Amino acid sequence: MTIKIQQLNKHFGQFHALKDINLSFPENQLTALLGPSGCGKTTLLRIIAGLEFADNGHIWFGEKEVTQLSAAERGVGFVFQHYALFQNMTVFDNVAFGLTVKPRRERPSAEEIREKVTALLKLVKLEWLADRYPNQLSGGQKQRIALARSLAVQPKVLLLDEPFGALDAQVRKELRRWLRELQHELNVTSIFVTHDQDEALDMSDRIVVMNKGQVEQIDEPSQIYHAPQTPFVTQFVGDVNVFHGHIDQGNLVIGEFAHNLQTHSNATHAVNNQSATAYIRPYELTLSRESHNALASGTIRHINAIGFIVRIEVESSQTEQPIEVILTKENYLNAQYKIGEHVYLVPDKLNLYGDIGNVIALKKRCEWRGIDLKVENITSTDGIKLSDCDMFFIGGGSDREQCIATEQFSKIKNEFKSAIEDGIPALTICGGYQFLGEYYKTVDGDKLPGLNILDFYTESIKDAPRLIGNILVESDRFGNIVGFENHGGRTYHNYETLGNVIVGYGNNDEDKKEGILYNNLIGTYLHGPILPKNPNVTDYLIKAALDNKYGNYDFIELNNEIELDANSHMVELLKNKKGNYVKV
């Protein structure tokens, strides 16, 4: 039986636990819900089981909608992490429990119950423990009994919440193999929750990777590992080295190194003059004593040559963390690498990601007007003349990245402030918006200095919920602005804002205002990217740049029917979702 989920949302107070979940679980397959703690996977499982109810959305078991049905009415088997066995009952009685409490007209006879329970105990290979009590069993035995109990009622769906989480490594490995074989024998649609990537990769037919209440990727285990679709999946599933750089003439440039991307089919779409991050598995890196086509260099600090592979750690100025390289024993012995040796790192394969949505929107809307737009990626302010620029775009980042950006821009603070006062248009997002103020106060109470160009400040409040989710802003200047916000900081100021928050949080979740509009500078918490979703904002920035450069520029109006239809559709969806229950 297939399971289908449509537009599912769940809140716990202000916390948005599940966001617009749309999933289909194939019949008779074992699907893993994989993700870090707090990503929403257990909540989703409990909603499928009927132990929790969604705020809105729909759930189908086959052709039957079960959204409003109780757990008992759905016919599911649920296996908990900590077994939930009845301590005062024998193993036999625990397995038989679900059958004995059925309504009289549905309840099997005592003989039928005995035959079924005996068969199930044989299936899990524990029939010899029928007269024991749970406190006389090992952890692995308890979990098998819990599974047998869930199967006794012949469930349409089998749900398992981190079933091996309380077991030691060896027992986990044995039970994983056993459950995988049992699943194929029973042919029941099964969903299990885990934060253990090895467990998901080893057992499942399909994996749903979740992060912060949303689905990141759905695929077969091999595709999840070898062809991740997002940076989060790349980092979460498997060991990976991370390199930050930018694209220049078909090369990934990191410091003094320029690695040719033409050798990587998955990276040939990279756009020049954009920031980019490369993710490389340890076994996809090659050590070399030559610098040709290297991505980085460093010094060998540790070698683990135990077993059939050799793990080598390289300390490099091009990365924040030590780089891990895996070599075959043969290659290691042939090369004879030593601790303390300087080496170069050349990738055999890499996954490349860049944030170019806003840049593409700017380029396209200029191109349609016959305007030539040149984009320069800036990683350092050294040698930069802001007088040569017609527009600025500053993105967000972590606290550490924000401190680095502040340090860089502080070198040209006066020039930067003059540019803003002169009306040079700028789009600053999240951290790029925050660091224009006096300071950013972290949840630990540390004050990270800002540029203090504008009179405002940002604070993160300890134990306060993160402001995250879809946002709708009604703006007198730009019409309806739609996007996605994700920030812990609350910003307070008295400047003109982008508009009133209709759905979402905005600057601080108090005044229901979003962003800042000062001269031609736009500061906002809208990620997204914002520009493709809101053509009026894009055109505002372009026109301001042209007017500054050429005077009152004859700005060509475009046919925005498609873009505005999409914007209107998102507006209606967001407005409708303000209610408790919406049918789509």
C-alpha cells in the first residue's frame, strides 16, 4: 500500500516543525527518514501513525484519506526506540496483546492467537523465549519482540522510530541485516526514522533527507551519496572536505590556486564571477608533489595506515578544518608520504554549489532591456574602488563570516558610507544587512562589532525561537514581496522599512515591519533568492543604478505578466495558510 502526503504543516507554538511536506512512499518498500536531531522526522512519523495531527495537509493510505483518523483506525504498526514492552507480561503475552484487545467480533480465538504468536516468535527467531519477561532479555531481543508485537495485528504500514538507537554497535549491525531481510520477506510498506547515515544507506530502498522541517532530497541510497542535490545533503551524508572560492574563466579559484573545472562534468555549468563552494569526498582527492591543477596545498599532520585503506590528514591555509584524504594501501606505499611533508591536493571529482539566483535575475532583466551588466565577485576589499561600482550586493553568512566581512569592509568604511549616502543602490541580505549597524549581539551575550554606518543594532535572544519560514510583506513601493526568512537575530531601527509583515516575522517579530530602505539601499531578511520572486525590487535597483550613472534614464518597462502571476500565486498561498486548516 502506498502512502501519500500533501502540503503537510505542523507547528509547536511558534516553532514551524514541518513545512509544506509533499511525499509519496512506494508500496512494499523500506524508506528511511534521515536527518539531524530536530529536523522533523519523528514528528512526521508520528503524524503518519496518527499519534500527532498536522495543522493542515492531507495523508492517504492507498486510496483512503486518513488525515483525521485515529491511530487505531489507520492500522499501523509502530516500533519505538525504547521498545515500550509491558514489564508485567511474558514475551508471549506482549506479542499477543494487540490481538487480545481487539473488539470481540474481530478477535481471533485463543488457539488462533497462540498459532499466530508462535509463528511470529519463530519469524524473529525468539520462540525459545516465549515464557521470559522483558527484564530477562537483551536489548536486541527486546527490539525483536517489539517488532513481532507490531506485526501481530497485520499492519498495513510498519513505522519504526530509531529502532536501533539504544543498542550497541555490533547488535545494531546484526539487527540491521536481519530487518532488511525481514522487510523483503514480509512485503509491507515500512518507514523508519534515523539520524545514522550508515543505517539509512545500508537498509533502505529510498531515503528522504530532511533538514529544518523540509525535505532536501528523495532518492535511492546510491544517489543520495554519490549525487547529492544540495550542500546540506552533501555535508550530512558521508565525510566531505569543504573549499570556499569563486569562479573565474572556468576555474575554481581558492587563494593562489586555480583548478580547471572542465575536467568535472558536474561542474561545467559554473558561472564566472560567482562565489562557489566545492565539496569533495576524502577518497575523491589525490595527493601530489606537483602543483599542476591543484585546489589547495598543505602539510601532512597525521597518517592512519591500519587496514586496507590509509587515512591522511592535511593541514591547509585554504580550509578551516584539516583536509582528509583516503588512499589505497598500494598507492600510499608507492608514494611513501611522510608526516610533515608538503603536498598538493588535486580533486578527481567535486560537487559545486553557488548562490547565483539574484545575479541571474539582475542579468536577465538587464539583458531584456539591452543593458550590458558586468558582475565582479569580491572576496577582499584590497584595491577596490567603490567609485567604479554602480550597485552592491552583500549576502549573509555565519557569525564568523560576518566578522570577516566586517573586517574587510571596515578598511573602506568611509568610502562605503559615502556611496550609500550618495544613493548607490545596494541589496544587503541577512548578515549583510545586520553588519551595517552598530553591533550584533549573539545568544551568548557577545557583541560582534558592525560597521556602524547606520543607526541600528541586532540581538539574538537566548532561548527565543528562530524566526524562520515563508514571509509576505505588503509594500507601498514594491507591492507584495514574498520570500523565505531564516534568522536568529532581531533588528531594531527607526528607518523606513520595506513594508508591513502579513505572514512571517520580519525584523524582530514585534513591530511587524521588514527590512530597511535608506536612500537606495535595501536591507532584508528575505533569502530565497529575493530578486527572481519580486521583479519590482529587481527593477528598482537597476533603475536607481542607471539614473545615478546617466541621469534620468529612459527605463524600458517589461511585460511582467508571468513573474507577477507567480508572485500573486505565492501571495494567495501564504494568505490562505494563515488559517488552521486549508484544503488545496
